[in-house]
Amino acid sequence: MNRRATDAQHEGRLDYIDGLRAVAVLLVMLFHARVHMPRVPLGHFYLEGTHGVDLFFVLSGFCLSMPTLKKLRDSGGVHFDLVSFAAKRFLRIFPPYAVAVILFAGVGTYALQHGVALPQGMRQHFVFSDVLAELFFFDRMNEHINQSFWSLALEFRWYIFFPVALAIWAARPRALIALIFAAVVASELTRASSTDVGVLPAFLLGIVAAQIRLQNHFAAFFGPVLAVGGTFLGLVLEHGYHFPIQTNFGWHVVAFALVVMAGGSRWLQRLLSQQWLVTIGTSSYSIYLVHEPIISATDAHFAPMLGADTTMVVAMGLGLAGGLLMAALIEQPITDRRVVAAFVAASDPLIRRAFAAIGIPDSFALGAGSSAAAADARDRKSVV
């Protein structure tokens, strides 16, 4: 690992994870740059770019669980602060998202009032209630002002379930593994099938990947086998009966394998820690929030003049530029450590009162202090 990656690790941030975020968002952008190209076949290679979202989901589980699992490894026990977690997650996801919703709602409304058709990456018609539903993550109809917003509601609901999943893993890892397979079965073979259930394994696998990384576990050496097997499974499931959306467990396994392989390979970490990838990765959330309308509008207007391939390059460049600008103006200022600390402190009393009103504890213990602490440690070692 290079010195910069090592320094970042000491600061609690892994550069190669930002590199993986960059890979994820670039894959999604590649998919959208092709899928919105007029009169050009999508092609299977570009189609698989949609699974960059699967990688985002695995990385979410990885990054959320890593700090707590590290404390659990080092001290044998930790109190998970639900209040701080809720405040940090709200600040991290909602302000950039709200700005993007309002931005595209405003631009879209102005365009519609002047008879300008909206690009394919946006909902073609919407009213004020649709904007409010978007802001509150109400997605029952799965129609979005920016079509990429579909995954944000899932991410938000994952934050609600994450403390439960982490507690299950800390207490009984095998139970979490069983939950992963139960979610796959429920999604694929029962009437419980839904996008939320179908993508849950990807988030949960992120927790497992974090544990493997912390233990430097030999399971990382099986990453290539998992990647090949997952690819085969993913392609079989696609060919068999459904469009390759994010509920395809085969691609969850591929994303998991990639995260695990990167954690156990110094050369892969060096590759993913290149500055241009880290820059894109640290701004990947903002890029994701704004890229699709930009790309789809660019495709529609420039493809007839420039051709498909050149237009794809231009569209992705503009999408990256828009996302980097969004990150510089909105995302980076609110993720400054001083801003985060101030927000957590200011929101603490309000969140505690809200939790108390509905019977949610403000924290819970993991590891030492539980009656099964010794068995827990043995269980984690035997599972991963």
C-alpha cells in the first residue's frame, strides 16, 4: 500500500474504498450514457453497468459497519450511539439530495412551462405533491423527478435497519448469513418479493466484507472464485427470467467479491488509490445525484451531430463536471468534521426526545457485557 493510502487508513478513511466508489459511479454513468442514446442498441456490456449500484450498496454496508466492528475488535465491546448515527446519516444523505430534488424540480417546471420536453432521465410530468413525496422518500409508485433517485429511498430505509443488522452480526454472525439467504429466497421465490427485500443481501454482505477486512481473513483469497461464480449466477438469472436490476443476487456476490479482493490485495489497493479515482470517489454521491438528467439531455441533443461514441464521452464528462461542482458547493462543506460535530451536538436533544417518545433507546451495547460475548467471538471467527 502506498504512503498516501496508509495515511488515509490511519485517519479512518481508505483510499481504495473511494476508488471502488469511483468504479461504481462510472459504471452507472456508462450504463446511462448508453441507455439514453437515441436509436442505438444498448448492448449487453453497457447493460451490466447498472450493477455499479450493487457495488454502492455493498460499500454502504462496509463503510457503516467498519468503525464499530473495529472498536469491537480492539476493545471487545462498544456502545452503538443511535442518536449520533441518525444525525450523521441525515446530514450525509439529505441536504445534497434535497438540493438535487429542488434543482431538478425547478429546472423541470421551468422547461415544462415553456414547452420544452424533459430528457429521458427525468420524470416527464410532475406536480408539487410529487416533489414533496420525493423529499420524504415516498416511492410507492417508483416514479422519480430524476430517475436515479430510486435508490436513495432504499438507502434511507437501509439506515433504519442497519443497527439491527449490525447487532445481529455482533451477536450471532451465522444468523446474519441465514438472513442473507432468507432474503434471497423471499425475493426470488415468494410473494414477499420487493426491491427492498431483493437488495438487502447486498447491504448485509457489506458488513461481512468489513469483518473480513478487519481480520485480514483468508476468505479474501477466495474473492476471485466468488467473482467468477457470482458472474455466472448473475448471467444465468438474467437470462432465465428477469431484467438485470439490483435484486440479482449473483451481482451482489460479484460486488462483495470485489470489495473483499481489494481489501486483501496491495496491488489492487494501489490501483484503486490513484488520485483521479479517489477524487471521483469522494464526490460519487453528488455525481450520482445529478448525472442522469445531464447525460440523457446531452445524448438527446448531441448524438445526431457527434455520433454515439463521441457523445457518450461528452455526456459522461459533463455528468462528472456537474457532480464535482455539486460536491464542491454542497457535499464537501457539510461533511467537514467541524460542521458534522456541530450538527450532531445541536440535533442531539431533539433526536433523543423523538426516540424516547416512540420507545427507541439512544444506544445499545455490542460485544462485551452481553451474556454470550465469548460465544460471539468464536462464532465470528468460524463464519468468516
